[in-house]
Amino acid sequence: MMHRFSVGSVAMLSYGKLIWYSLLAFSGPDLAHGDLADTLAYLTIYVFLRVMYHRHCTVDAAARATTHHGGAQEAAAIRPFQ
């Protein structure tokens, strides 16, 4: 179910690079600093995706079904697939 976060994470990567490269332009560009900017941008989306994974993908499906709108009917529909 992580596909719903893929576009957002790519946008975060682009904005992260924009921010870090903008800061880099004021501090004197260097290849090592450019690598650091890329690494920090990728680290940001990695942390974002890990947090989203733990929030949305580690909960048991039957427990999640009872807490959402479907209730007992959705839980009964999920049980055969477990």
C-alpha cells in the first residue's frame, strides 16, 4: 500500500534537492557538498517512507478493518484472505 506515497516522496526529493542546492549556492559550491545535498534529500524521503510504512503497513489487516468505516463486515471479508 506504499504506492499512494510514491508521488509525494518524489516531490519531497525534488524540493529537498532544491532547498539543499539553494543553501549550497550561498556557501560556495563544491562536489562534496553536492553529494551531501543529494544524500540528505534521499535520507529525508527514506525517513518519510519508513514512517508511513510503520503507520500504514505494520498493523494487522483485521484489526485495521475494525477501526475503519467497514467494521465487522469488512473484517469478515478480510478473514478468508489471511
